Amino acid sequence: MALTSELLKPAQVAALLNVKVGTLAVWRCKGISPPFIRIHRSVYYPARELALWIKAAHGGSGEAVAPKE
């Protein structure tokens, strides 16, 4: 599998979590976002870590629902 197919853009993650892209940016600033990496000025979310974050944040249910702040 190609590396780029394992990295999700913020718009993709926002759609999965049913939140706005701006909400992801706020979460990154607050330190409560899914794990992400920066490549130059771009932000990407590793798909594997995102899946684990969703599972952990929601008691293992796997539901893609935004966490409570």
C-alpha cells in the first residue's frame, strides 16, 4: 500500500467525524485531536492511528463521533 493512501487529509477526517475542518484545527491547538503529522505546512492523519483514536475515545465502540470537549 502506498504511503499517501495511509494518510488522510483534514477534510477527509472531518467528514468521518462529522465535524468541521476548523474544529480539527482547534482540537490540534488544544491537544485533543487525533494523532497527526505535519509535512511542511500540511497536516495529515495516519489512518491506523485515527482508527485507534476513535476506538479509544469512544470506549471501543468504533463510532465516528466527535469527542466531548
